[in-house]
Amino acid sequence: MRPTPWLVSVTAVAVVSDSMLLPFYPQFFADRFGLTDPAHVGGYLAMSCLVVMLALPIWALLARRFGTLQLLVGTQLVAGGLSLSCALVTSLPLFWGLSLAMLVAKASYLLVYPYLMHFEPQDRHATLIGMLSVVVHAGGILGAIVGGLVLELWQPARVFQLMAVSDILQVAVCLLLLSRGQVPHAAPATPTSPSANGAILRLGVVMLLFTFSAYLARPFFAQYWALASGQPSATLAGAVFAIPGGVAVALLAFDLLGRRPSGAAIVLPLAIGLTGLLFQASGDIIAILAGRLLFGWALFRVSVRLEVRLFQLSTPVRYASDFSKIHIFQGLGVLIASWGAGRLVDTQGLASPFFVAALGFALCALAYRLLLAGSPANHQAQPTDPVSART
């Protein structure tokens, strides 16, 4: 039994769970606690990003001592219990405390990503990264739709009950793999050069700018769509929010046919993503839909190419460590986006995050050209996979 499909399934379940409330936090706080302040929503999302960002390096250290699967069994059990607690509480401060503790426990599942790389040869890394990117996008589709349905048909507390079910499923998969002895052999320790560390940090800066821009318009997209379209349906808003995920699934299927010439540039995809953001800012329904398509194309291309770059600059023994470093930069991007989105919407309106995100994409392209365009790989060159980077 190969562990890769099972570990990918763990990632998929976790992503769906984490995505259910992402486009609906303003509605959730309004329905559950009577809060309508955008700044409060932005502050909560920023704090959520902060605790995950700080927890992941600690989980990476513990995983090196106890094992990744063993760690996940314990943390996801705790996360499931905290999820059920979040479904019951009616106090806002208590909800903050329990939900943030839940996110700390859930953050450990992110270690599945670098852990998976141990099971695949280097020339398969790009394919695996592309697959995981699609899992993230497709999980976002399903999570947004499920979240919208739950908020329309049931009480908001049901979302956290579903999260608890997903945590139990992850525990079951980890226990199954442990019972079958599916644990990778440790890679031999290798020294890390200062130049390699510097390249990882430069990549982190580019990742920060990209992640900030990609996430800035997410928290209030459902509200923006409802205002622009005149359609209050949360299910429809979730479906439109999830369009980029559908684009990612289609792109991976097309890539696997091997019919496109290879490439590695991210500047052109960022320019297309910038155009998609400006289309969405127009407020016209057709332009918003077209913008979601362009934005989804750019997100998939850029995210896969940057993550391939990470594992080219790293070595197997440092995958988890370097991944946690990069995740700190990504977490900072999400944190700043979450904090800034509420304040932008509060002062400049619902369309303002799209304009700022477009500027962020332009800065990301500039940073990539200045910081990474000539950086060599840290270890032996990896053969180019047909899915790794296409225009």
C-alpha cells in the first residue's frame, strides 16, 4: 500500500474543513454573536493566521522527535475536541480562545506536505506539488459550497461539528498508515550553506507578497458578490468564490496530457492575475466572473512554480524545516491581508482589496526578478516534470 494517496486524502479533508467558513466569517459573526464590524472580522482572521504561523515550527521540531504521523494522531484528536467545544460556546471571548487553540492543534497537518516529499523521487516533486495545489483549490471549492449550505440550512455551529468529523477522519488515516508501517526512512544529515539559507529567505519574501495579494480579497468576497449581483444566496456566493479552484483542477488535468511547452516564469502569470483582480474590482457581474477565471489561472501557475522552487533550494533532511520557514512568510502574508482587509473595507469600501492586491502582484513580480531570477538550486538539478511549470 503506497502512503501517498492516503496522505493526500488527509490534506484534502483538512483543506475542506478549513475552507468552510473562509468566505463567510462576516456572516458567521453576525449570525452567531451579532457582530457586524469588519475590523473585528479582520482582527480575528489575523490572529488565526498568527497562531498557525507560530505553531508550525514547534510542530516541526516535535515531529522530528516523535514522528509526523504519531504527532498528527494526538494533535487532531485535540483539534476535534476543541471543534466540538466551539460549536457549543455562546461567549465571544471564550469562542476566540477555543477556536484559536483549535487552529494551533490543526496547524500540525501542514507537516504532511513536506512529509509527502520523502515518498517521491525528486523528478516527481513537481507533479506532486501540482496535485496538492489542486487538492487545496478543489478543497476550497467543496469547503466554500458546504459552508454556504450549512449557513443557509442549519445553524453556524454545525460547521464546527463537521470540522470535528474531519479531524477524526485524519486520525483514522494516520493510525492506518502507522499500523502498516508506512514511515519514510530518514534522509542523511547534510550541512546547510549560508547561501542556501539566504535563497530560502529571499523566496520567503516573494511568497509573502504573493500570499498577501492572493488572500486580501477573500474575507469579504461573499459580501462583495452579494452587493454586486443582488443575489443574497450564500451557496451561490460560495460557488463563485470557488471558481479559481475549478480552474486549478482543469489546469492540472490539461497539464497531465503533456501538450503545453514547459516554462518557469511567474511574471506573466502574475500579470494575468493582476488583470483578473482589476476585472473583479469593476463590480460588473460578467467582469467579476471573468476575473475569477484569470485569477484562478494565475494562482495555480504561480503557487506551483514557487513551491517547486522551494524544494529545489532545499534538501530532503531539511524539507520540514525549510517548509516551516517559508510558511512563516506565507503566514505573515495572510496575517497582514486578514488584518488589512477589514480596515480597507471599513474605510475604502468592498472593492478596495482588489486594487491593493493587484499592486501586490506587481510588487511580487518585481521582487522575484530582483531576488530569485538567478538563484541556483541547493542540490543536484532535478529533471523537469511536465506539470512543473507551464505557461
